[in-house]
Amino acid sequence: MEDILRPIYQERASQANTLGVIMTEKMQKAIPATDTFDAVLLILVKEADEPVFVKHYTYKDKKAALHIVTDKQLREWILLGSNRKIFDWLYNGKVLFDRNEYIHNLKVELREFPFYGRKLKMGIEFAKLIRRYMDGKAFFENRHYFDAYNHIVHSLHHLARLAVIENGFHPEVTVWNQVKQIEPEIMKLYEELVNSQEPLEKRLELLFLASEFLIHSRTKQGITHLADVLAQKDEWSIHDIMNHEELHLYAVDLSMLLEYLIDKHIIEVVNAETKGQGIYHRYYKLKKKLS
């Protein structure tokens, strides 16, 4: 496949804007890294009019995909975990072109996983975990067991990803394979939820109890980044929190995370008077620094 695609990537590699070219070929039908394509050509560029540009090609009975991605978009995917296939491409793809060791240095950075980036990634993952857990619990309490099941499965997935990050690794496409080695306790919970012969209501009840403990034990690590930011000033409005250059990455999960931390007495609400009688502005304050 490389010979077939050579004219395409060589043309791009000759451009000064191109940082690197990686090709990933389909190895197993069970692994969705190439989205069923026989090959994926990833071309990384400094900048472009569009952060992602995709083209599809056909050659006889083969098909290939070309992804042109900016460095900024790539780093956002790595930080937010919003495109998990990118890790497979970077780790397992064949490097066809590497300007000034850009891809080599990127792989070193991924392996070393700088601690600050890890803290931020843990915070984002913890917020997703809390969102799924709290929504699932609400469905369970209202006897919507299938919806609760859906949410608890997702919350376990976020818990698994959080455990992988805590241990200094990036969660990959096969995250459960990673967790099996790193945190077998979480894997056991997942297997009990999926494989148990107990009635669904009983399975969920046990899982919520077990998850409560695991979430509690990870709260300190999970909110380190958020706490570091909130400690920078005494009180925060929700507008300031949601528009902070790093906290906005928590997106829609941020409000739920704040409410969870208020319930756990880690954040306190400070009311400030408005012109309306009995109506107060609501501000947020880190109640205690994490030891």
C-alpha cells in the first residue's frame, strides 16, 4: 500500500508546512484503528485553513484515507482524549517522513507524559466520570434501570481511563486491556456488571456502592488541577470558571463536578447580594487546600 500512496505523501512531504507523515495499515478486522480502511495516511502540518482535512481513495479492491491534521488539533486530541485512534496511529504507524524529528519528539513526550498535562487530563476525565455517575444514580433512583446501566458502564470506562492516566500512561483504544494489567479491581467490577446472573437492579445497586468508594479514593488526584486553579483567587463566578483558559476544557461536565465537590465539602458556595430582594449571586470558593 505504501508504494501506491507514495505519490500522495511525497507531494505533501516536499511542502515546508508539513511536519511529518505516518501510515497505518489494517492488521486485524477486530481492531478499529483504521475505520475499515486498508491504510490511513496521517499528515501532520504546522497550520492550515481547516484543522482537519480528510480525503478517501480507491485503488482496485483497496481503500485508503488521508487525514491532514494541524499540530494544534493533534495536541487537543491528545489532551482531551477525543480521538483515541490517534494514539494507535502515533504508536504503531510507520513513519514515512519526519521533519526535524517532530514525530520522534512527539513520541518521547507521549511516553514521558509530562505531569502537568497528566493533571489536566485527569481532571477532565474525573469530571466526565462524575457526570456519568451522578446521572446514572439519578436514573437508578427513579427506577430507569436500563438508562442507569448505560451510564454506569460509561462511568466505569472513565474510571478505567482515569486509572491508566494516574499510572502515567495515555488511555488507548484498547483501554480495558491496559486496565487489566494496571487496575484489575476496576476490570472485575466491569465484568461483574456485564456477566453477573443477578437481576439488573441488584447488579446496579452493588456497582453504585463499589463505585462510590473508588470515586472517593480518587477524588484528591482527580481534582488536583481544578483545585490548583481555584486556589489562585478567593472567589469565582461560574462565568469566570467556565471561561478560564484551561477550565473551559472541562466543558459541560464542569457544573456537575462543582456540585459534587460542594456536596463533599471541598468547595463552598458564597452568596453575594443583588439588587433583587432575597436573590443572591452565587460564587464558588475552594474550602480547603488539598494536602
